[in-house]
Amino acid sequence: MKTSVKAVLLSALACPGAGHFYLKKPLIGSVFMLSSFAALSYLIWHAYERAQLISQQILNGEIPLELNAIYSAVTQAPVGNEALYVNLATAGFVLAWAIAALDAYRQGKQVDERAK
């Protein structure tokens, strides 16, 4: 299997930046890995905070202890700045992952060409 294919598969399927580590480019791999993990960390933190808020509302009696009411609260879309930040974090995560895979392929292709 070509180096470029291995690198892109590692970055696309395992973790953003993993292909760069395979290509012995740890600095750029770390940048991709940290940027995607930062975005993912924000999304997980946001989900946790939302779950805490909903559970507090249930305990306070603001949301009845019924499946439909809880489902409605959980699936309610964020609004305002909260929605903006969630969308930016999601876009950042997806972009970091996609760009890492494309760049791993590009740099792997250069390694393949030098090996010929």
C-alpha cells in the first residue's frame, strides 16, 4: 500500500493528524489533532451543560417527568450566540478533520514520488 493511502486512511478514519505522525511530521499532526480535539471538547462541554440544565429543570418541576416533555427539551435547537458557537465548533471539527486527511494525502504523495 502506498504511503499516501496509509496516511490519508489514518487521518480520515483514526484521528485527524494521525497520518502526519505516520509521515514523521509531528508538528503539523499536533496542530490538526489539537484543533479538532478543541472543537470536540467544546461540543462535549456544551452537551454536558445542556444535560445539567435540563436535569435541574426536571428536578425543579419546570419540565414534567414525561418522556415527551424531556424529549422536547433535549431536541430543542440552541438559539442566539449559543447556536453560533455550536455551529462554529462543529464546522471547525469537520474542517480540521477534512483538511488533515487532504493534507496527509498531499504530503504522502510527495513521499511516494520521492521514493520512485
